[in-house]
Amino acid sequence: MTGLTRYPCNDALAQHLDDLPDLKTLFRQDPSRGERYSLDAAGLTLDYSKNHLNEQTLALFARLAEEAGLEGKIKAMFKGQPINHTEGRAVLHCALRGSVDSDVMVDGVKVSQEVSQTLAKMATFVDSLYQGRWLGFTGKAITDVVSIGIGGSFLGPKIVTEALKPFWQRKVAVHYVANIDGAALADKLAGLDPQTTLFITASKSFGTQETLSNSESARDWLKAAGASFEDLAKHFVAVTANVPKAEAFGIAAQNCFPMWDWVGGRYSLWSAIGLPIALAIGMANFEALLAGARDMDQHFVSAPISANMPALMALIGVSYINYQGASSHALLPYDHGLRALPGYVQQLDMESNGKGCHQDGSAISHLTGPVIWGAEGTNGQHAFHQLLHQGKQLIPADFILPLESHYKLGRHHAMLASNCFAQSQALMQGKTLAEAQGELRQAGLGEAEVAALAPHKVMPGNRPSNTLLMDKVTPQTLGALIALYEHKVLVQGLIWDLNSFDQWGVELGKVLGNAVLDKLEDQSQPLDLDSSTNGLIARFRQQQQKGGAL
Ligand SMILES: O=P(O)(O)OC[C@H]1O[C@H](O)[C@H](O)[C@@H](O)[C@@H]1O
């Protein structure tokens, strides 16, 4: 069954999308199409003209938005209602950047007050490290900060820190460790001095195996260098919603930065989880990041659907997923600094909308969150663009390009931009058999060769994409860009009537993992699982026996 049958506009939308002319025809019919379907907001420009849409499509999108009750549901989020109903929580990451009314309260506490107090605490912390006032256990100033976290406690801070390298203050060096693979931490610690290294244990739950194990190993590293248990307070701070657990680990309460249940992990970079960002770029730039997101919030809550950047991207995506069979979406940042953006949006989108049941618990009968993937351009052109151009599946793409680079290097930026623009152009216009034959004849091939080769050079075209531009990658434009994707995910989740803010799907693997770990570490334990898992455990045990003790 095509489409979203719960909505009255479904059949009209499905029929309309089937009847739409191809992109080349739409561009031929309307010479000003590029301009007509471009939109500015919060320092970004969205060129959505290379999508399967026209004015009638936009009208149907507006009907779908209306029938999905988007406006009221968005307002409910900003008002602090417990829209994350399976966990009974509000969803107020927008409060972290000042986009929520000052009277909004959760559990009797004004969220805006919590936010401003935490920002002040962050500023004091950053300043103390910048001024060399925070001393390690031998009295030396801290030079390196390692943020230990995973998922939402890692991906957001890492992508923002990387993307804003031109804004680094270089007062302390900021590092990230996420994976439980010992190589990640060992590799990082190898280059650091325990006397001048401080760790941030970033974990909303303070219960994530990877983060706790890495923090314990970091603690051992400090102790091996001569630090006492009391000294740990000089080398650890925590960002968590569970201060008692942090204190039990040995982190002083005054060194804990709060997180709250009304901020989801994948929406938390704007909170104290963003402490490593603030250390890297300075508090003023961190505030600018928040300001950019706030600008996008303001646009999102005030612009009509037909001129609402996040809503348009969401509805265009829904039209491909639910009416044209797309199951993935490519993010193609033409900016080396944004190379980790696809990985960030993977968690944001796939952990939010990779769901199979509606808010009421009934099974969903249509596709929901797409697989998000991608890589920096132009690297992707030499890796997977072949499939985008000639493969058999519809993969909508978002091209992202700053119009100006921070790095003035000859013609490099013009060449990067030309590739970015040409790729979306090629996806849209393709190459017909006649065009391919003409080129081969032009090259002097005989008819037999032309007949044999031309079909392999045909590109169907009519493949949709968005192009997002900003003048430059700055804290402000990056904040707006990330908020744009947050709101796109929200709108799609609302249209699919699912809960974008829980993540029950990650629980089973964790539970099973603990049982397997026991059998890996205690070889006397019976192999009483399925034959595949038993076999895998047996192989691991054999290798361990070959290599000595665990
Ligand atoms: O911040 P923590 O509580 O350590 O959680 C870290 C991550 O753990 C899980 O993977 C959740 O699915 C993520 O949403 C979360 O960001």
C-alpha cells in the first residue's frame, strides 16, 4: 500500500506524485524554477528546486501538515509537554539555546533557569582552564582535555569541534574517546601526560558500559602515574543526569555539570555535553552556536509550511520514502570540516525515527526513518556516486556547501563548488541514449562500437537533491544547520505518528552483550546459547588461550 493511508490527502498526493513530469521537463516549463524553489533562513539557503515537486505538490504538503496536526504538536513540544510519552518526558533541547518561554517548568523547576546556571558554570570552568588556574595532582596546569562519551555524548561535540577548527582558541587541546575498543583510549593516552590531562566523563545515564570502562581505565592511568584517589577530583569532571553515580566513581559533586531528562542524548550537544566544544572554540563561539540554532528555531516555529525550511525538507523526504520507495538518504557535505556530519545525523535521524510502532503502540505499515549515510565531497564522487547516477534505487541527496572557505588555497574552493553543483545537475539531467551515441560518434567510434557502448553510458537522471548553502561554516551557521536537521527529524516523526525521542531498540543488545561477556571472561561457563553465538564464543576462547590470559 503506497503512502500514508491514515491521511485524507493520501490518495491525491500519491496520484499527483505519479503524474509529475520529470525534473528536466519541470525546469524547461519554468525558467525561474531555481529561484522559485529556493529559501533563505537563519543564515542558510535551501535550493530545493531539484526535487519532484511543483506548486500543487506544496499545496498537498500543506494539507498533509494540516492533517497531521503539525502546528499544534510542535507547539506542545516547545511548551514542555511530555511528548516523549513512553518515558513520560518533555523534549526541550530547544530550551538549551533559549528558544523556550521562561515560564516553562519541568518537575517544578524553570528549565530556562537551569540552562543559564549551567552555561555560567561552563563559562567558569572554561575560563579556569584557559587561565591555567586548574592544576593537576603535581601542581601543573591542565593542557589536554579528553572527553569520554559515546552516542549523543560524543557525536555532536566531535562533529562541531571538527567543523569549527578555524575557531579553535588553542588554550587547551581537546580530544574525544568513545569506543570500548582499547585501541581508542590507548591511542589517545599514549600522547598525553597524566599530570596535565583532565577527563570529562560525558554520560547522561552514567551507566553506559563503554564510557564507564574507558573512564575506569583513564583513572587507572592516572593512578599508575602516582595520583591518589583524592587527586582524581583534579582530573575528572562529569556531565550527567546521575550525580550520585558520578560521585561513587570518585568525581566530586561540584565537578558535575547537570543534564536533564528533558534533553535526549542525540539532542544534547547544546547542553554541558558541549563542554569540550566550549573548551575548543571558547564560550563566546559556543554562545554563537546556540544563537544559530535559536535563529533556526524561530524560523521553524513562525514560518508557514510552504516557506519552512525544516518542514519542507521533511515533507520532501516523506514523499520519497512513502510514495517513491526511497529507503536511504545521502548527506554529501562539500566541506572537509563537515566530514563527520553524516555520522552525526545518522544517530539523530536513525535513532529518532528508526521505529516500527505508532504512538499508540499499533504496528506501522509503511517505511519510516531512512538509512542516513554519506561522505564529504568530492571524496564520495570517487567512491559511491556511480550508484547515485546509474544504480537502480532512488537515493535523495543533500549537498551542503559553504560559499567561502576558511582556507584560501588557489582555485581549490571554486573546484570544490563546481563539483558540488555539477553533481546535483548531473543527477537531475542525466544523459540519454541519443546523447551518449552522439558523444561516441563525435569521438570517432564506428556504429558497431557506438551500439555496444552507448547503453552503458546512459544516466537516467531525474534524481532529486537539495543543495544547502551558507556563506561560511561559522558557529552560527553550523548551529542553524544542525537545528535544521533536528526539526526535519521531528516533523517526519510527527507525520509518521511515532515517538522520535525514546530508543528502546538499543536495550536488547546491551542485555545480551552482558551475558556473552560473562562467557567470554569465564571459560567455565556453559555454551548454552544458539549454535552461532556458542561457536563465536568458542573461537574467542581458543584465541585467548593461544594468546595467554584474557
Ligand atoms: O549519555 P549516555 O547515557 O552515556 O548514553 C550514550 C548513548 O547511549 C545509547 O546508545 C543511547 O541509545 C544514545 O541515545 C545515547 O546517546
